[in-house]
Amino acid sequence: MLISLDDGDPRPLYLQIAAAVKREIFSGALKPGDPLPSVRELSAMLEVNLHTVHKAYRMLRDEGILAFRLGRGARVASPLRPPASPRSARLAVRERLRDLLAEAWCLGVSPREVLDMLAEEAEKQKAPQERSGSA
């Protein structure tokens, strides 16, 4: 698992860690059931406080992305827990999109440019289901 933190990223470190884990799952590098480094190991690798990694892992657990088992550590949830409803998932994504557009605007990036970048990234990084042809 390759996680790097960006000093120029305004997000808190725990959110950067959580986003990196999600990207690893999205890319197929991590699959349901795969183990993650322990909190202690990842905090040492990233040179961050244990509590920072623990907060990221807890957030991912609460979202149904990670599962914890006593003595086995954190693993990618198997299967990934679906959202409570498709409607609530869409609302959550819409809220994140609003945040992204506001942040882009503050950085001088237009909504059209954001759409173009999203289309480029979507094409480059097909979801694992799309790559396997089972969607």
C-alpha cells in the first residue's frame, strides 16, 4: 500500500490517509479482505502520530470500508458495506462535490475545468467493477 502525505494539502492528515486508502481500493491495489498496516506501522511509515492514523482507520470503519478484528487488525471490509440507501449515497457525494467546487473556485479553477478533470480521471481510473466487466 502506497500512501504519501502532501504538506501542501490543506486537509488534515487523517483525511489524507483515509482518501489514500480509498484510492488504493478504487484502483484495485487493495481488495476486500486485504490487511492494512497496523496503526503503529503506518504511523511510523508516514511519520505521524498514532492518533492520526487511528482516526483515519476509525472513520473508514464507520463508513463501512474497513473492518477490525481483535488480533487481526484492520482489513478492507469484505464485502464493502453498501450505503444505507442509494439516495443517501448520492446526497453524500453531492455534498462532497459542492465542497470540491467551492475549493476549486477559491483556487481559480472553473466548474468546467473541474468537469474536464473529472472526466479525464474517470477514464484513466476505471472502477474495479468496470475493469472486470461486471457492472
